[in-house]
Amino acid sequence: GRIVGHVHWDHLSVELFYIEANTRGKGIGTKLLEEVEKIALEKHCKYAFLETMSFNAPVFYQKNGYNILAQIENSPAEGETRYFMKKDFL
């Protein structure tokens, strides 16, 4: 798997997160997400922010403590939804 993000002011911005299809559902994604969140906490971040699509993993993020801040229906394509999500650390 791979996760890419950066700390900007008081938050972690997750920009890319990918887990190979044959390893999904084995806890690897959760471990990667927890590790990057641990780094963010060490850097005194107050929250994490990310963007995902309905065909990606919004339920995965919700299971890991992320809440939907906003969503755009029919984006990026008809019948899909773009989600903006946040997890508070404090």
C-alpha cells in the first residue's frame, strides 16, 4: 500500500491512499492510516482532512473515525459522489 500526505499548519492532509486489491480487507489500510495519523499527532495536528469518491472508500474512512463535512453529488461523474472528510484528533 501507499499513503501520501503532508502537514500544513494544524492539520494532516491525506492526498493519496492506495491499497492493492489483493490485500484489501486485511487491516493493512487501517495500519497505514494509523501510522500517518500518529506522525500528525507528533507534529501537533488537530485534525486530518481528505477527499474521496463514492467508488473509493468513504465507508472505510468512516469506520476509522472520519466524518463527512460536505459532498458533491454527480461528481466526478453522473451517479457518483465526491466526499470531503475530516477526523478530529482532540
